Amino acid sequence: MNKTLLITGGASGIGAETARRAATRGYKVALNYRSRDAQAKAVVADIEAKGGQAIALPGDMAREADILRMFEETERALGPLTHLVNSAGISARMRVDEYDAAALNRLFAVNVVGLMLCCREAARRMSTKNAGKGGAIVNVSSMAATLGGRLGSSAYAATKGAVDAFTKGFAREAAVEGIRVNSIRPGMVMTEMTEARLKEPAFRAGIEASIPMRRVGQSHEIAEAILWLLSDESSFITGAMLDAAGGGYII
């Protein structure tokens, strides 16, 4: 079976690790990025060096035109889309009394609206109602959605809560049309987004003390869980939220 996977936010962190591992399992991979051009091309080069097929596609998930182009270019280069991972996302640390409307709009545009539009485009292609052959989608959420986030992350947590609610609703709509939709909720994971703060010994010690397994996660651990959700091994699972967080939080 032809397997074409599009990963948003695929140039770094969880997205990049998922791309590399997916290619070794027979997926043709399109990885989207906004600004990390060199990193995206390096991931593609890694995949091609091992005999895989991949392309890098620039695009801002806050721009509908970029999303439309991304899907068109993916299928033009790699064939019909069968799998999607919505990994693109941005963070924001601000207390409620420091909220800025422009920052909130950007946060929701990328983390929620862009993700929903990507799911729309995937559904238009995958749904058996639209002559598609079905498919699987994984939305990258966060454990922040379960508790409102760590202090200063309420807005970010709200976007991930929206992702989970949308995932559940979309999964129920699309189940009879051959599309499975799940979300994965990572806890604190070492990525480009978090490594600067995790290099601070006191901060890292505090974070690890709050995790039952007493350590932060690694990108490959989340990637493996994503690939399982995409695979036929999870064929009866849809509308689920998989926590990949070392046990969650100790409160």
C-alpha cells in the first residue's frame, strides 16, 4: 500500500524525529516548516541517504493559502495523501493579566485554526464520501490541556484543550468514512522549543520532580507513539487522547 505522510512542523523536534522514523517504515514523507529551511533540508537529506523519499515544504500554518499549497504540492510530488501529523505549534508564556490580543490571535491561528484547516484538507482527500480510501491523522496536543498548563501557560493550554475537543468531534464525524483521528499529549520533552530552559539545572530539577518517572521525555519516544497511532496496529482506535508524559504530573 502506498503511504504518503504529511507532517506539519517537521523540521525539528518531534516532527523531525517522526519524519525520519516514518521513512524507514515505508512512508513517503512531506515535511512542512515555517522558517527552519536548513534543518528541513537536512531531515530530507537524512531520509534520502537511507533510501527513503521526502520533500520539504515551506509554509505558515496561520495562512490558509500556504496550507492549500502544501497539500497540493504533497500530492503532486508523492501521490495521494494517506496520513497526516499536525505537529506544528508555537508556545507563549504570559499571565492572564498580561494577555496581548495580537499574541493570542497568532497562538490560536497556528495551534488551532491552522490544524483544523489541515484536517479539513485531509478529510477532503481521505474520506470515502469524497472517493478517498481513508487514512489516519494524529494531532499533537499537550498534557497542558489536562490541567491548564504550568503557571504562565494558560493561553497555550487553552489551544491544546481546543485541539483535544476538536479531535474527538472530528473523529466521530469521520469514523464511518474511513478516517481515524487521535491526539497525542506529550509532557515535557527535550526539543528545540524546550532545551534552553531545560539546560538550567534548577528549572530542570523542578520539572523532573513533578513527573512520576522523574525525567523529561525524548523526541523519539513521542515519535514512536505517533507512528503507532498512524499504523494499522491501532486500527480500532479513534477519538483517543494518548498521554505520553512519564505518568503526568505530581501535584
